[in-house]
Amino acid sequence: MGKTVFLFPGQGSQGVGMGKNLYEKYQVARDVFKEAEDVLKIPLQKICFEGPSEELTLTQNTQPALLTVSTAMARVLESETEIRADLVCGHSLGEYSALVQAGALFFSDALMAVRARGEAMQEAVPVGKGAMAALIGGEADQVEALCQRVTQEMGSGELVVPANFNGGGQVVVSGTQKAVEKTVEISKSHGIRRAVLLEVSAPFHSPLMQPAADRMKEVLEKIKFHTPKIPYIANVDAKIYKDETQMKTCLIRQIPNPVQWEKSMQLLDTEGITHAYEVGPGKVLTGLLRRINKNIQVEDFSL
């Protein structure tokens, strides 16, 4: 019998209405939303189910909202099915959902952490100063060379770097707005098939996020981590961790550094993983996995 990985999505997977069907059908999901609202003192259920979209996409709301919906889905899976995870992995913010599932973080502590993380990320760079773009149809080394060229040529505080090595020919870049726009503008002449500016409020996973990483160091120092019951793959280095000693460091380093998603998905075979479930809204991660690692069976579940 093969093993199963749970994949937890990050920012960008959110949408108004997410989690509503779970909330209406399952008491365990209602309990998760109630705990989230008790901890955060915000109308999270209303933000998730009714929006408006502008409020849901505010980083300090998006992050706890996605954590809550993913945790609700994971708990419904455990209570209603025989599906269990042998390994967990989350994309960026999703790493917190993965650690909750693994038993390494209490849900209430993770909520406080991601609320602070969202605020810290938004405050690190003023709105309009940073940007991100998805570059599709190019290799990682092509994108890295392109970013280095744009950064060097523009100079004077401008910066663009790879932010998410998502695999399947997709690399997301992040940095100052002018540098990211320049990268998009010249990408085709550097062998990139398509480049799309992303609707995000900050340049995530770039060195511009260092102030947010410094703040999260203080936040995470106050939170107790526990030995995980399930191993997890960390974003920052695509390594498997089975104890809590490195968790805080990985979560802090993750903020200004790129997400190593492609390498993480390539690891699954070595751990005997045969099946994958995306636990959260959307199908972004299972879509990427299909392109990166064709040996893994992507599963759907109806709840």
C-alpha cells in the first residue's frame, strides 16, 4: 500500500465562498471557524463566505482565512473518511496549515502567527512599491539569469528575484515594481513563453521582505512548537523534517527566500508517496504536481 501526502495551498488560492459548503454540512468545520473567530476577533466566516473580494484579499485577512479553511477541510477529512496523511507540505502560507495538520502547531497559535505574518508582510513594503509576476515556459536558470540582468541594469535600489520555483515551467518573480515590470516586458526576448503580473499586495519571498522576517522571529519566539506526528517538507530548502528543532528557523527563512516547490514535489517518490490530496480551496498545487511528478496519483475527494 502506498503513502499519501496532503498539500496545503497558499495565498492566491482564496476565493469568496470558500469553506461555505463544509461549514453548512459539518459540525467539525463550524467548530474550526468558531475557534478562529474567538482567537482573532474578526468576522472571518463573513469575510470567507460573503467577501467582498477586496476584504478577503487583504493579506492580513487572506492568511488566517486560508489557514482556517484548510484546517476545517483536514478535520472533516479525518472525521468523515479513512484518508490519512503520511507526509505534509504547504506552499508558502500553506506551511502553517501543514504544521497544524502534523500536530506541530496548535491551530490557535498558528492563527495568531499568520495574522501577524500578513500584517508584517504588508507593512514591510508600501503598497505600490513591490510586485510579482508569473513567468511561464522557461527554465529556472533562464529566469535567474534574467532577474540578475534586470537588477544589475536598473541599479539604484531596484531588485527582482525568483520567488517561487513552482515547477512545470513556472517560476514566479518578486521585487520592486519597476524591476518586475521590466522583467515582464523583456521576458519573451529571453526565451520565456508568457509573463503575467500577479494581483498581490506585496513582493513576497524576496529580500524586500526581510523586515517581515525580523518581526516574525519575535512572534514565533513566543509560540511553542511540538514534535510533529507526521513529517513535513519545508519550503525554504525542500528537506524533510521530523522534529521541531528547525521549524521556527525554516518559517522565518521562508519569508525573504524563494519557495522550493518543484524540489519538494520531486522528493515525494523517495518517501514512497503514491497519492496526493490538495487540502484547501482550489487545485493549483495538484495541477503543478501533475506536471512535476507524474508518478504520484492526484486524488479528488467530495465532502
